[in-house]
Amino acid sequence: MVVNLFQNFNKAFESKVRLGIMSILMVNDNVDFSTLKDLLQVTDGNLASHSKALEELNYIKISKQFIGKKPNTTYEATEIGKKAFADHLNSLELLLKSNK
């Protein structure tokens, strides 16, 4: 029986920025915009566009509120996103093990 090692690869995580966003959110309950931007070393627009793509897939939840008069945006992984990311990582692991 031939197993398709790429069947659980998720195109949403092909981008290193999206992969980074999910990696950070898997180990943190939530992260604010500035922290995520600094950790990933991306521009405001780059983070906004990649996070929007993940939000549209329901992989992350974006919350916006004001702290005083200053806007604050936070991100958190959804259960759907956590499962999709875990499946993607498992597929990568299987691929790596198959090449030994």
C-alpha cells in the first residue's frame, strides 16, 4: 500500500509567516500585534494580510479593543486551527521519517 505523505500538508502553512504565526500561537494563549510583529520580524501590512488569511480559514481569532485610547489587537489559535496545524506538523514528521 502506497501512502501519500503529502495528503495532510496544509497549503495555508506553506508561507513561513503563517507557519510562524501558528507556531507562536500554539504555545501562547494569545499574543498582541506588536509582539507577534517583533517575533516574526515582518511589516504591519505583511502581518495583517497573513493573519487575515488564517482568520478567514477560522484557524485564528483576531480581537480588537481599545486600551485607553490606544487600539490593541490580539491573536489566538482556534481549536480548528490547532488541529489543522498539528495535522500539518505530523505530516512533516512522517515525511522526514520516511526519508531516513
